[in-house]
Amino acid sequence: MLLAPAWVMLALALFTWFRGRIFPGLLCLGVAGVLVFAWRMANQLEPLYFEVQGDRLEVRLRWQLFHIDLAGARARELTAEEKRHLERLASVGGLVATSGGYDSHRLGEFDLYASNLDKAVLLEAGESRFIVTPDNPSGFVEAVGRLSAR
């Protein structure tokens, strides 16, 4: 979404440089750089999938892969009220963030990796707290419970 305008600004920068206008070209190049940076930051932590593998949760983000140890972890689905609170917390001007670190008076401090807030699950693993959105929230909570019971 942000890359198309970035390409346009880059083309404008080149066009203005060939016309002998250095400063407007630099300005266009700067705007293109800001657009590429915004695109990269917006997509860097986008969650692609969650998968339970053995005793850990694999979290695949667009540019990163990490694991959460599920040994001794606890998970529960968020209530409808908590989901509404989370949506208000993670949204700005109608846009809802899919990832980030938050500190809430209701949910505490947590990292959010979400694609669908209706499927939000709070995962407490050691000192860390995460809100993830697996495809099957109740199945995920049961799987974490079985791993914790070992």
C-alpha cells in the first residue's frame, strides 16, 4: 500500500534531478524514504501463523520467527469485555494494530501478535505475557493446558 507512492516519489526525484532541480528531487527522495520506512515498520511484526510444536509455540512474523516455551505456561480466552478493551487499546483512528507492546490497567503488560481480535487468547509463559490469535482459540487453550500439566 505504501510502496506504490514510494515508487512514484522516487520517479519524481529522478525526473526533477534530470531537469536540473536538485532540492525538489531531494525532497521527493526523502518522502520516498519515509514511505518505505513506514511500510517496513507496519509489516515487520505482522503475524503470519502460530503453531504448537512439541512444548513450544512457534510465532512466525513477516520478518521474524521466534518461539515461546509453553512448559508451565497458562492460557485463557479473553472475555468479550476484555476483547472490546483490547480493540480500543490497539486502535487509532479506526485502524487496529496487529502487534506491539502494551500496558493495560485491565490486562496488564503484554505483547500483542494478532490477526483477529475475536480469537484473542492471553498466554502467560514465565515472566512474559502475550496475546495471540490462533485459528482455534479453545483448542489452543486446551493444548497449552495439556503441556502445562506434564
